[in-house]
Amino acid sequence: MSIAGAKATQRRGLTAASPVVRWLGATAVAAMLIGWAASAAAQEAPKPAADNAAELAKKLANPIGALISVPFQNNMDVGIGEFNGSRNTMNFQPIVPFRLNDDYSLITRYIVPVVTQHDITGEGTQQSGLADTLVSAWISNAKVKNGVVWGLGGAFLIPTATNDVLASKKFSIGPTAIVLKQAGGWTYGALVNQIWSVAGSEDTVAVDQMFLQPFVTYNWKSGTGLTVNTELTQSWEASTTTAFVNIMAGGLLRFGGQLVQIQVGPRIPVAAPEGGKADFGVRAAVIFVFPK
């Protein structure tokens, strides 16, 4: 093996002192502490009735469910590109429904990403800050027949990024739609949006992008659930595809008077632009639930 090849192999290796190993170790310890605390809280606090837990889990499985929820979704991707980079994306994504009348609701969702990445644009580099915010709004059926829920509306990409590397520098809009069916403990469906840039800096590439998310969830009566979804982003302008498969197990817990859903699982990279595919990833979410 050449000297250059040996250095590349050493650079991509995971040593005991590497940030990835330290992060994984800290995550494991934190997970054990959270599990212990959750178990203690669950024993001390009265659990919601099984039917209530199942109904809340069912609503949370619906991305446009008619209840207020405040998710904090953290995505950690490691082993990215030739410099073995890492990227952590914390998505703050509250969902707020509004009742329009007996037949229709307006469901709004706001995704505000906070990104920190290392060794992506070059060895020893780091970028962090807000990325662009995605705001979506759907008109949805308030009365559900045969378990079918649908939503039609608009998506708006707002240039809120605080770092040029994380920014599109464009204001983009387009249609969005979702359809799903719930039967028994199952929820399955798909969400899609397509956005185009309509204003912003002329020095950056135009936005012409589709996002597709098919999903399936099974919830038990206890409120415990398993979710599998695929997140595919197709940039028509750049002719690139980014795709992940996320597998998450979760459950409902009550901390005092606050109901919380916790989810965690692997985030499997399937496709990415050349030089941008991660080796593996982890997704964890804490969702504060405010039932009506």
C-alpha cells in the first residue's frame, strides 16, 4: 500500500479518541440514563389509558394529525466524503393545526434546521448555524372516512441560513400534498413537495427540487410503535439524488403532566451527490405532545 493510501486509511479509521467514538459513547450513556429516568417516571406517574395512548400514537403517526406537537429531531451522519466528515442536523419542527370548519382543517408545519458539520468542505473545516427554513401548510379533511386522510397545500423555503455553505440564498415555493390511510394499528402513506426558487441571490444555483417521503408505522395499544420511512430529495437543476431510509422505534412517556414521545433508530444512507454519501447515521427524536 502506498504512503498516501495508508494515510487515507488511517484518516478514515475510528480510533478510541476520535470524535465519532466519543459521540457514540456519550450517546450510549445518555440513552441508558434517559431509559432509566423514563422507566422511573413511568412507574411514579400514572400512565394514560391504553386506548388514549393508542389514539395519541395514531395521531402522531399522521404527519398532519390534528394536535399540537413540538418535535426536536436530531440526525447524526458520519463518514461523509474523502475527509471522513460528520454532520449533525437538529430539526425543530412544530406542527400547529387550525380548525377552519366542521369539514376542513389547516395544518401548518415549520422545519427549522440547526446544522453543525466538520471536515465536509475540507480537512479541518467546520460550519455551523441555521439552514433554510421550510414552512408547509395543508388544507386537510377534518372528518376522516375509512381511515383516509389527505392534505393539499403549499411549501415555502425561506432563506434563513446564517452560513453561506448551508444556504440556498433563494426564496422558493411550490405545491405539497399528503395522503395516508390508518387501519388498526397501521398508518401508511406518502408526502411530497416540489419547490422552485422565485427570488434571491443571482450568484447561487436555482432551486428546482422534489422531496418524497413514503412511510409506514405500526403502533401497539400501549403507544409503542415502529416507523420506517424513506426521505428522497431530487434536485432537478443539479441532477443529484439524496436518499435515506430511517427505521425508528418509539413510545409514549409521561413526565409529570407532560406527554412525550421518544424515538430512536438507524438512518441508512442510500444515495447522495458524488463525494457526499455518509457511511451511516442515527436519528433520535423527542416530541412534546399537547392533546386537545
